[in-house]
Amino acid sequence: MMKLNELKDILEASILVGNEHLNREFDKCGASDLMSDILAGLSEGSVLLTGLTNIQAVRTAVVAGVGAIVFVRGKTPPQAVIDLARTEGIPLLITHFSMFISCGRLHALGITGLNGLR
């Protein structure tokens, strides 16, 4: 398990929304710009890594039960996305790392994919 605060440090991320959730724990991660991939996986309580900064990322997170979203490659979502995430209680973070590097950093420290495999 990894706390959101630890994940933030590992990915050198900044928090846009969700400072009150820094103790939320994660043990798996999904990474995709296709929200259908996240909906198809066992996403409950996972962290989502994506470059998709539109409202669909947050809506997908709500439906799939994702516990936090990390936008990769330094992408910043529009204010409407930030506002919806705040309303839904979903932390949003931004990392300058690519999706590949972000996944590798988390996997190296024990975070599994949505299928639960190492």
C-alpha cells in the first residue's frame, strides 16, 4: 500500500485538489488515455495516470471508483475539471514525468496494474 502523499513524492507531483486526502491508500494503478480501458479494469480504489485532461477523466473516475487522478507530462486540466474533482472528492495531481516513467516508478515500489499482476 502507498499513501497519496508518498505517491506525490515519488512522482514529484503537485496537488491541484485533495490535500485533505493525503492519507488515502493505493495498491494498484491504471494508466491510459482511453477511459474505456479504466472502466474495463478493476479500478476501485486505484490511482489513474492519464494525459487526458478533460471532464471525462473525472467522470470515469467517479463511475469506476478511482481514488485519485495524476495527469502526466505536466498537463494541466481546465478549471471545470478541477471544480468537478473537488465536488466529487477526487484528488488531482500533476507530474512532469511521462506515463511510462510514472508507471515504472510506482511499479518499482510495489504498485500493481489493474489486473493485480506484478
